[in-house]
Amino acid sequence: MSATLERYPAHLHPGYRTAARALRVAAVAPVAEDVVHVTLVDPAGVPLTPYEPGAHLVLTVGTDAAGEKQRNAYSLTGDGVVPRTYEISVLLQRPEDGGAGGSARVHALAVGDLVEVEGPRSSFAPRHDQRHTLLVAAGIGVTPVLSHARAVARWGGSAEILYSYRPGRGAHLEELRALAEQPGITLREAVGREATAALLAERLADQPLGTHAYACGPPSFLEAYEAAAERACWPASRVHLERFAAPELDPGVPFSAVLADGTSLEVPPGTSLLEALLAAGRPVANLCRQGVCGECLVPVRSGEVEHRDLVLSDAEREAGDVLLSCVSQAACEGGVIEVEV
């Protein structure tokens, strides 16, 4: 649970909860080409659970071919302070671009509809020791960055925002420009790959001591951001990012998993430990199944693990006492991992 939520215990207010529940659609509005902004409220009109900047909601957006709930995560755009609404912006992912249909269902929402949500959940929160903030976004990656920017402005901090977008695709651009009129907030815009690369290199090389950087956007953009930070000699502990998707992985190696009750599961190539656990009737929370969200974390009792996620820190991987069951595997073919499931 985030520090913000700890300051607002769930028993103090019936609205302060994060378990699955229904919220009502209060507004739906376009904010850029193929992007809609959805405002959700509690049907009873009570305040909603506060959250840290960069948090997300999980929406149930339908069912898959097997009848299982299809759940997608969407970043909240507000600053999180005692909210009366939850607001998300969703890019329409077309099937030809690899979309799975969830975004189309969000785009089809109408005022008055009830939507099942879980959260807010925090996986991209700001560090509380930062003296200055560099916020970096591309495309729809602006949503968690806008949340961070609004929080910085609310609390009187300083931030520089870099926003890369295609013509006509600058979601929330006017809100960012309005924030940049406040003391301590600046905005720099880039259109096109070359301009974006130049801006990343220039601004990552010219930040005050104590700055933390946060980025969200497509994989190629995040790769450019990490490379520019490395060239500018940023310590890894100050370079943060949130991914929407992970690069495709190879099928992996066959291995065995021993569960807490002694049951042994064989996990063949092309099957994840998560899938094997679910098939064996062991419930494990999960969401992205790409090693990006951190939802399917399970404790490890013993065994060498090849961590293939994009969530755990180097220290957590070295400790070896947890893994992301959707992508991680034994370190060698035929290896054995004991897990607390």
C-alpha cells in the first residue's frame, strides 16, 4: 500500500477502498485523435481513495474467449489528493496494431454506465527525497506524467516536463501548457524522432543535483530515454520508468516448481509458471502477463531464478526471494524452484 493510502486508513471512510467495486461513468470526452478521457465517480457520491501520483486503476473491460474477465490497467491523471473523481485517458488500440479489444470497450462507454474497477494501485510513485523532477512522456505515456506534474504543482515543487508527440496526438497538451505557467514548472515539446532524441540528450545532461527522472511511453522511446540517461552518467537509482508492454521473450527452458505443500509442477517451454499454477488450481493474482505490472509476484524459498521481468530492482533480483511468475523461470534447463504458493 502506498504512503498516501496509509495516511487514509480504509476504515475511516466507506469510499476509501481498493477492492473490486462498481464506479459510474460521469463523463466521456475526446482529448486527442483516438484518445478519450473518462471520468468515474462513486455511485453514492462519496470521496474516492487517495493515491500517489503515477498510480493506476484496473478496469474489467469484458471477457475473453474462455469466459475469463479481461482486465486492463490505465493510469490516473489526477494528483491523487482526496479525489471525488478518477480520471483516465485511453488510446484506442486497433486490432491491426496489436490491440486486444479492451480499449475499444472503454471508448464505447457512455455516461451512466457502471464499470468494475480495482485500485488505485501504485507502481510508478515519486521518490520522496527528490529535490527536482524531470518528467518525460511520449504519446499516451503522458497520463502518469500528468499525474506527477499536477502533484508537483500542488505541493509547490519544481519540475521540467518533456513531451514528445505526433501532430494531432498531443493528449492533455493544453493542461500541460497551463501547468507550465505556474512557478517552478517548465514544459518542452518535441515532434518527431530526431527532435525527441535531441531534447532527451540535451535535458538529461542539464539537470540540477537531486533530480529524479520519470518516463512513460512506447518501448523505443523508453530505450532512447535510458540510453540518454546512461550517456549523461545518471545513477540508475534516479532513472524511473513505466512500461505499457514488454519485448517479446523466447519460449524459455523446461523446469520444475515445487509448491508450499510439496506438489511438483513441470513447466515446459512456452508455458509460464503463472499458467502452470493457474492450471493446477492455485490462484495467483495477475494482470499484464508480460512482466511489466508486478501483479503476479510470488515468494521463492529456494532455487536459482532467471528474472525476465521489467519490474524488480537489481537488489531484489540478487536477493532471490521473489519472482514474477508470468515470465521468470529456472536459471537452467531442468532446474527446480521452490515457491510459496
